[in-house]
Amino acid sequence: MSFDIRNPIGLLFTITGVLLTGEGLWSGVSRAPGSAGLQVNIWCGIIMIIFGSVVLLVARLRNQHKT
Amino acid sequence: MNLAPVDWLIMLTYFVFVIAVGVALKRQMQSSSAYLQSNRSIPAWIAGLAFVSANLGAQEVIGMAASGAKYGMATSHFYWIGAIPAMVFLAVFMMPFYYGSRARSVPEYLKLRFDEKTRAFNAVSFAVMTVFSSGISMYAMGLLLNLLLGWDISAAMWLCAAIVLAYILLGGLTSAIYNEVLQFFLIVFGFAPLVYLGLRDIGGWSGLQLALEKVALAQGYQAGAWSNTWQYMGSTAQNPMGVEWFGLAMGLGFVLSFGYWCTDFLIVQRAMAANSMSAARRAPLIAAFPKMLFPFLVILPGMIAVALTQTAGHHGFALPAKPDGSLNYDLTVPMMLKYYFPQGMLGVGLTALMASFMSGMAGNLTAFNTVWTYDIYQAYVRRDASDKHLLWVGRMATLVGVLLAMAAAYLARSFNNIMDVLQLVFAFINAPLLATFLLGMFWKRTTGHGAFSGLVAGTVAAAVHHGMTLPIHAAVGVKGGWLASTHLYSSEMAQNFWTAIYSFSACFACTVLVSLATRAPDERQLSGLVYSLTPRLRDSSVWYLRPGTLGVIILLATAVFNIVFW
């Protein structure tokens, strides 16, 4: 296999996480009726950024290990 | 549902990644085996996540939430006895033959083990089924997007079909598998917050149980009927599914579940693409771990939704009602997304939903193009085709497959009844398959004539049983009773389970009898295909990574879940 699927996974979730966190910072707490007043976007965004970065890190370590 | 620019951006990012994966894989697609079998080079964990994700289509996500609302916790039977044991069995006992025989598809295994006619029967019916089921799923997606976002149904279907076509044309099976892994994480990240917010809303697990007692009492059942799995399975009248433990365990837990997980090429293809025998055997086991936990991701939202609807006054979440006054359970997931997610996460949730529709279609397509190329084209149209030509045929089959699926989607749109009848016919054809594979793999005396006549007998038995029975309150016709009405089942589900049991038994008996009456197969040709004629595998990995050990751990954990939620 020429490319490691961890890279797109990590990148996709990091980008999505950044978009969510940005949206959360920009428009403030959720206004959806079921989660009004909660920082849904910021929390989910941060979790996605952490997940995405860990996956990217693992991919990098694995590839260094190989070469 | 109002989307903000950020939602569109999230959706767009995902689609760009999907296509990019296809583009990045394009250069590797130099041979038919690269395109249709990923060169058998996929690591175990990727094959495993793709294995579980290929089954996690939108019908699964939306359907299981709907069942969670309709039947409560008992829906998890579709996971804890309706999937896990079969996945373990496939990994430990069946993968050695699928992978070790070097068959390129499940129908090809039937050719190697039995004969040409058994393969042809399986390959043709499978190819037709994949086309129709991806068409039906596309249409369902068009309807949903139309309802939620006001998109034109046709435009939504063509857009998603075009994206799927692009990444499969470019990157073949590997592209489908990689994208299934992406989709797996997307669904987890999109739905876990939904479950969290829902549980928070209803007052945690204890709040949910209290509310579900009201749901059960309101519908005339005992208080625990929505929050237990086995306790009310003693008789069909005690639980909303209308099934009893024996029909459930034999019909769902054995025949339907093993038949699907162990013989459906769409699923097995993911494990067959693994990079070694040990990876191929571990793929279904790796898949079993998340599968075990999925009830909390896909069934729980339905249970929360119906509980909230029960307790809602004039405010709070409530499921929408259909024109006839009953609740529209199929809208559970979209309505919850709308109610709980602000713009931003709403985009993630919708993307996850669309991704699961698309990967469902991709799964069908990659299975279809492989069966078409190897089991129909190479077997019956041009035996001496060069590999380059087969690669071209595989790509064309992908294109034609999408077009046929779209035709099926339009057919579903215009003639709902035709689709119901077709799905019924497919169910009859699938019902006996398990008996054929079990006998083929574990009884060396089984012959090709036996297998073929068994399949026919099983299909006929399924049709006759369906034609002579009827679920209670159903009209004669596509629901059954079209031959005579000799027995009333308490629910459609009970009828399905028993159709499967009768079909399996008929196929089993007929295969055994005809096999004994026909000439025994040559044992020298069955090595690697039949259990007793294949040298035992020695898995060289450390003991705790061996399929047997993992299988036992998984089964024990599943047993614990069954007991905790008894």
C-alpha cells in the first residue's frame, strides 16, 4: 500500500474539529432546543482535534519506524 | 432544517476527502486483482473496521433507531445474538476456507467446492440483489434529503451516485474499504454526542428506564418490556416484537444471522481482501468489538426518542406522527439531529448519515463488479480474457452497476409494490444458503447436485411457508397467505424467523439426501475446501491475538451484556 489511511482520517477530523471549534467560538452556545446553552460545537470540535492529531501522530511514528 | 455555511463546509470537506482517497489510489489500480480484491493487501484493523462499516449502512442506522423506539432494548438481539456469534464463527471456522482456497469471491468458493451450476445460481441472484438493494437505498436517501433539506429527490440521488461512482471507478475495492473506515469514525463522532445529549435530557439511564416503563404500560405490556432483552421473550404476547425465545434464537440467532454474516459476499469480501490468513481471520473479530457496543450508538437514540415522546408535554422532543396517528419511527434519527445539534454538529450528523448511505451503495457496487467480472463474465462470457481486459470489465461493471441501481431507484419510486415483492424473492433465495455452506465446509460427502437441489428446495420451502402463513392483522398478499392461510403469526418478525428456520431445514435435508444418492466427490480435489480434508491451521501470533482466544473473549463479553440487560 502506497499511502497510510491514517493520514486522511487524522486530517479530516482535525479540519472538521477546527471548523466546529471556530463555529462555536463565533456563534457562542448552542441554540438548538435540546442543547440550548451548551457549548456543543466547541466540545465536539476539541475532541475531534485531539483524535485527529493523535491519529496523525501515530501515522507519522509508524512511517518513521518503517523507513 | 436550516443549514449554516459551516455545515456545508463540513459536508464539502468530507466529499473532497472521499474523492481524494480515490485519486490517491488510482495509480495502483493496474490489475483486476488490485481493483477487485485490493491485491489481498489490507491490514487486519482496516479490513475489520471496513467489515463492520459495510454493514452500517443508513438502513441499519435509521432502521435500528426505529426498532429501538418500537421494541426497546430487545432490538439489541440483532447485535448480541444476531451478529456477534456469527462473526466469531466466520473468523474461527470459515475464513480459513474462504481465504485459504484463494477463491476471489463467495460464488467462486461454491464453484471450487461444488460445481458450476451452484456458483451460477448464487452469482446471478447475488448480482441482481446488490443492484436492487443499492437502488432501494439510494431512493431512501433521496427521500430523506428531500424531507430534511428540501433537495430534489432525483438531484440528491444523482449527486451521491456520482460521488460513489467516482471514488470506486478510481480506486476500486481499496477505495471503498478506506472510505468505509472514514465513515466508521464519522458515524461514531456524529452519533455519540447525540446519545449523550439525549440521555442528559431524559435524566440519565435511570430516567430513561422510568420513562420506558410508561411507554410499555401505555401500550399494554409489562413495565420492563422496553428495557430488557430476554425477560419477556417467554411468549409472543409479552413483548412488542411478537416473538418467542426459540424462534428468536434459531431463526435470528442461527439461520438469519449466520446466513448473512458468513455467506454474504458484500461483508465477507472485506475480510477476503486482508493481507494474510491471520489478518483475514482477525478482521471479523476486530469488527465484533465495535459491533458489540453499537446498540448504545444506534438503538439507544430510538429508545430515548420514544421515551421523550411519552413524557413530553407541549415542549420537549417528540416524534412526529404519521397521518394515521401512529408515530413515524423512521424519522427518529433525523428529528433528533435537528433537535439536539446546533449548526456545525448538524453538518457532521448529516454528513455521517449521507456517508452511510453512500458506503452502503459502495459496498454493493464493489461486490457486484467482482461477482460480475469473475463469476459471470470470466466464467461464462470470455474464459480466456486477459487480465487487462478483466480490469476494464470491472470498471465498466462499476459504471453499469451504478446506472442499473439508479434505474432500480426510479423503479422503487414509481412502483413500491414491485420492490416489496422483489425483496421477498431475495429473502427466499438467501434463506437456505447457510445450510449449503455449512454442509459444504464441514461434511466432505456433500455433492454439487446435493448443494444445488438443496438450494432450490430451501427457496421453495421459504416461498411455500410464506405463502401459507400470515402475520396477525396483515392483508393477504405480499405479507403472506397467498397460497392458503394455515397459521397466523403474532408478528411479521416471527413469520420471518420461522420462514428462515423452515427454509434452512428443507435445504439441509434435501442436500444430505441428494448427496447420499449421488456419487461422492473426489476427496483429492477438496483439500483446503472442507474441514476434515484441510490441515489444521497454526496461527503463529502470540496466544492472546489468536482467533480462538479473541473469539472466546468476544463471546464472553457478549454474554455479559445479555445478562446485564436480561
